[in-house]
Amino acid sequence: MDLTHLLYLHGFRSSPASAKARRMAAWAAGQPGLNFACPQLPPSPLEAMELVAGLVAGWPARGVAVIGSSLGGFYATTLAEQPAHRDWRVAVLNPAVDPARDLSRHIGTLTAWHDPALKFDFTARHVAELSALTPPARLTNPARYYALIAKGDELLDWREMLARYAGCDGEVLEGSDHGLTDFEDHLAGVVGHLLA
């Protein structure tokens, strides 16, 4: 595929400063003519999706890929399942499958991973917004997706991720961790799928 636009969506409490986001930005910088975007997503899922919708509003129906990590994987799936985006390629990295359930335990004042001085409130309204954003149970075209799933993920259940993205291209790692600290070892598989 002639990739012209690439969107990276970071995870909960994360940012464009994450190791994976920075690695994808560096890879994109080496691809002539590739438009790369990695926005700082607000705590509100509704506001996050509105921000992303505005960002991609002028993007083409083809030649686009989106990568999402953890909660960003949930957002990427929600975005890619919208009718206007069903020709996009998708890569999800240890994707959140049911973030409304999982993050309901984290209501309160939280800090950002890459800037502990940055605090934000995560509320029951945000959990309700996540529930409202849940994409269809069945992916319209699993072949568009690449799922990188680590059995060593300490935050999310790899079996749930594998079931959610059944039939998708990808890799199941025997170890690793939620942050995929060995992401460099698996970058070729991710970008290979996006460019296929």
C-alpha cells in the first residue's frame, strides 16, 4: 500500500513522549511524503475521539494507517470501524478490549506517566464515555488488523486480546510486558502489515 498518512494513538496516562510513539515518529520521519500525527489525547474519551476526528477529517479513504497502544488500541479500533475508515490499515499494541470495565477501578486524581507533575481527574463520566464508544463485537474486516499481544502484559489479559482480534494478522509474544519494552524487535512486523 502507498501509505500517505499515519496516526499513532497513545494509551491511558501516556503521551507522544512514550518510547513506542517516539519510535514510530522516527520511523515515519524516514518515509518520504508520509504525514504522521500523534496527538496528546485528553482524559475524556469523548474529547479524545472528537480531537482525533477533527485531525483526520481531511484524510483520504485509502493510504491511511492507525496504530494504537493499550487504550489507544481501543480508540484505533473504534475509529477504524467507522464506515469512512474501513479501508484503513490498523495495528494494535496490547490493546484494551474493555476499558470501561478496567478503568472503572481508576476513578480519581491521576498523574501522567511521562510527567508526574501533570495531574488529571478521571471520572465516572469518562467511564460512561468509554462504554458509549465500544466498537462492534465483530470486526468488519480482521485482515486489516495487526495485533501485537504480549503474554507478559501485567495490566491486560492477553487471552482476551487474542479472542478480540481473532483472525487478525499479528504476533503473540511469550514474554514482554504491557509497555512492549522490546518493541524494536517487532517493529518490522507492524510496519510490514501497514505497508502491505
